[in-house]
Amino acid sequence: MTRIIRRELKFPQPPATVWRALTTSEALAEWMYPNDFEPRVGHRFTFRVPPKPQLENGLVVHCEVTTCVPPSELAFTWVVNDFLDTRVSYRLEAAGVGTRVLFEHTGFELEGACKGAEYGWTMMHGELANVLERAGEQQ
């Protein structure tokens, strides 16, 4: 049985602002990891997770954009060596002046990997909220 992480995120910023935070390499690096992302289907890119105590050497996440429909849908693969072969997706919907984001990370075979990813996404989506808040202050 594969496991899925699903989240509904709500941000007070408009969809265009949230979309930029999800689809520009610089913004992704602020709330996620250094990367070479480009928002176009078929683009292969990496996230470089830095070393930390439980991940002594860090790791490289190999990805490929599978869906990119501005400003509402983004999906990409999330592959780590032979350990993890999963998919990440974001769907944005206007919610008044803000944005409702439906997030999924699918394809986990191992419960431990899913639990680790759940923790990671909680932290990263918290940082995304901070990045969006700062972006709103600059507008």
C-alpha cells in the first residue's frame, strides 16, 4: 500500500504571488532547498538538501516537471536514488483575495519515508508562509 501526504494550505496572498513562490528558483531556495528549477514541463532539476545530523552528507533530489499550468497547477517527480520515487503536486485556487493550495506528495512505499517527508513538508510550508508574508510586505 502506498502512502500519501495531503495538505490544504491557505495563504492571504493572491494566487499570482503564491505561484511565483512555487515556480521561481530563487523563491524555492528560500523556503525549500537550493535548486535549478524552471517552470516548464519536461525540465529536469535538482534540489540539494544540505547536510545535517540525521543526513550527514545531505542528498540530491532529482525531479522533473510533469505539469505546469500557470497560475493553478504544478507537479513534479521527487526521486532520491533507489530509495524514493514519488510525485509532488500543487493546485492553487483563488479564495477571496487569498489562495487555497491543495498539496499532495504521493507514492511512498515505506512508512518511515512518509513520516520523514511529512515532517519536512510541515517545516518547509511554514517557511513558504514566511516567504509569502515578506513578499506581501514588499508589494
